[in-house]
Amino acid sequence: MVCQTVRSCVLNDQIEDDDLSEVEVMTLPLDAWHRARGGRMVEFAGYFMPVQYEGILAEHLWTRESAGLFDVSHMGQLFVSGEGVEAALEAVLPIDLSTLKLGSVRYSLLLDENGGILDDLMVSRWNEGFYLVVNGATKWDDIGTLREALPDEVTLNHLEDHALLALQGPKAFAALERLVSGEYPLSALTFMKGGRFVLGGADVWISRSGYTGEDGFEISVPNEAAVAVADLICAQPQVKPIGLGARDSLRLEAGLPLYGHDLSPDTDPVSAGLTFGINKRRRIEGGFPGADHVLKVLADGPATLRIGLALEGRQAAREGALVFAGETQVGRVCSGGFSPSLEHPIAMAYVDAAQAANGTALEIDLRGKRLPARVVPMPFVPHNYHR
Amino acid sequence: MTRYFTEDHEWIEVEGDAGTVGITDYAQSQLGDITYVDLPEAGAAVKKGDAPCVVDSVKAASDVYSPVSGTVSESNAALADAPELVNTDAETGGWLFRLTLSDAGELASLMDADGYAEFVKGL
């Protein structure tokens, strides 16, 4: 978020009448729950969502040292099933489902015919089909793309009757373990594994995954049980509710891209550093949207790359700032901000491949002032996954 | 000393032709944690409506407009090491810059404390 003025930033946090008249902002099951806990609600992806409670810095650091509960119910939860579902999904996504075991979760990409990124998503294998979690802002387009691409025998259900919570942080396991029951203990889940549990009397799907770089869980819960489950989790001494503001600074430190900022139809998976999202068999066989282009970039090497930049001082570079090597423009910042954990600004940028090596000294233009920046490996803050 | 406010959530306290500028407590509460303040140099000439100062919060960078025209006489050096003063003491120790007014008549278009309180209530 970049505000031109203090005033516009204040307004950003409110809904202007113009916006309301065009599209009605929707509410999610935990709306009143957030407001009662002092969450400052903003419009995000068409919904009212909490941007912060006590403050982004405090919430960010709390998540890194304890555990934070995030409401991510704006995201799209989809269930795809039916005869031939596996082949049908492989025709749409560059994923190898033959290596995705029951209960496993994998990162994948929805690509257009040119290999541009339409969305990034999580795919889990359930008994009866595949559970997909897609971005909130893109979910309606994704549903359209998928419905058009999938054959009639394959059914796509939008699980709008489910909320999605994320419990993230080094103490997330300790907080959640005592609350769940099921066929096996919560400790049976390692990173990117999921299963069915009972939590607060509700049947839930829990996966050990998230968007902060920390150990943690994502919990799909029926709407009518969302408040009770959120209350139960937040009653644990390790847990505080965390807003979208800290979610953004946490994922930035973790080097995780954000769709609409770091990924778009103008970026391909190789340049975006997401080659792992093109599974090995698919790199050989192709047969996914945009395969010709993506496999060519993979073979030839990308012209630009998404890299991490560490800045000196305290002034942050924001999305859109231009990156220079001497007098030559070599790239553009796609995400940037102050890192609460590192106490200096960090950024992600797309730069010419020749300037992408770790340690390369570059400069970022900020209103005519040049800020020195150095290419550094991502994640900026080490991941703390439970593998 | 008289204090005036703008619709852009700046305040200016004026004594004679000397003014001290900051952002309001309401503004800092909306911006959130301030991590950096880009301050103007002493001697810089500013016009009313110019943005000689940028306040960086975790979530955004925001221009601060000068409520009046004049010449910057001093910036708040304490903010270099403690930008959070803008959060904790927005309307006192977290002031941003001082300037010598070139046209005191420009103050007439600004709000007083009661007017600003009403303005905020209407947001």
C-alpha cells in the first residue's frame, strides 16, 4: 500500500461511498468477532477484513515468537471431484498428481496460454477429490477459468460454507495440539501434510502450512463453527489475533510472493523463482497451459528474475520503485517494506538476470534519491517449518 | 501560541512568524507504526500544499503537506533514531519541522482544534 498523503492513507482504511455504490463489500463469518476484539476493518478482496488490532509491528513480532491467528476466509476454497478429475486437473495445472499422496498439500500455479500467472494456489489430495485454496482477489476469475477448462464429468464446488483460519508461529503446535482430536494426533502432520480432526466440536480440515515462514496450521472450518473455534484458539495464552498488515510483512520476510504484486499475467513461473511449481514430470511432458513458453524460458534461462534486496538505513522502497545499476535501469520493486524482525527495509524486485547474483550492489530510486541496496538470498528471515 | 489543523491531518502551531508542523494523533493512529521520517533540510523553501516530508509506516509511505508557505528552519533530529515518537507524541515531541511563515494570511483557511475534531468525527 502506498498512500500519496496522510489523508489518502486515512481514507484508504475506510470505504468511500463511490466504492460502496459499485460493489457491495461483503462480510465474513468472523466480522463481528474481529470488531469486538478491536480489529480495524478495511475492504480487501471485496470483503471487510481486519488490517490490524494492536499494531502491525507488535503483531508481527508476536507471531515470530509465539503464535498468531489469522482470518483468511476471503480466500477461495474449492473442491474438485468426479470421474477423470486427476487428468482434468493436470491439464489445467503444471502439477504431477501421481506423486501427491492422500493428505498431502502442494503449491501450484494457474497459468494462461502464454505461461503468465493467473494465480498461485494450494492443492491437497482428499479421499474423494482435490481441495484447492486460491487467492481471494482472484477466486471468481479462477472459478470461471477452471469451470471452462474442466470437463462436464468433473465437478467444482466453491466451499463458501467454510471459513479459513491460519494459526502461525513457533508455539502454534503447542496451542492447537490440546484442542484437537482425531484418528491420529496433530503431531502426525509435518509441513505440507493435512488431515481431518475435530476442533471445538466441529469437523475441520487442518494442514500444516501457511504464509509466514513459521511452523503453523491452516484450518478449514464450517462457517457456523468459526466463532467458537476462533474463541477457543485465542483463549490459549500463546495466541493473539493478527491482521492482514502483519500477514504482509511476515510473508515478505519469508520471501513468499503475493499475487497481484509479485505475480501477475505478465510474469512467468521461471522468472518468478517458482520453477518448483512446475513438477518434474510436467517439465518433461508439458501438456499444461502455457507449457511451450514456460519450458522455453526454463531451457533458455529467464531474462529477469525475482530477487531479494536488503536496504541500508530505515527508509523503505515500495512497489513500483525503479532499480538501477549505475545509470542503467535494471528492474522494478514489486514488494517492499520495513522488516520488523531485521529492523531494516527489505524488498522483492524483478531485475535483469545479469544483475541477479547474490551480493550485487544496486540502487533504488526514491523520488530522485538513490537508496543503496544489495541482492540477498530469500527468505530474508529463515523458514521455521516442521518437516 | 495558536494551533491550526488541516483536512490532511497536519497541525501547525504558530507564534509570531514561526510555525511548528506535525501530524495529528488521529493520523498517526491510522497510519500505524512509523518506521522512518524523511525530513526537509533547513533553508528549504516550501509552498502551502508542497510535501516536504514523508512519513513511512510499516504499511505505507505518506506525504505530509506543509499547511502554509515559508522557509524551513529546523527538522526534528530526534526522529532519526526514534521515528516512533510520531506515534507516541504526535502532537508534542513528535513534531516534524519548523518553518518561518511567509504569508500568515494562509492560516485563515485552516481549522481550529474544535473544527478539526468535528471534521474527524465526520469521517
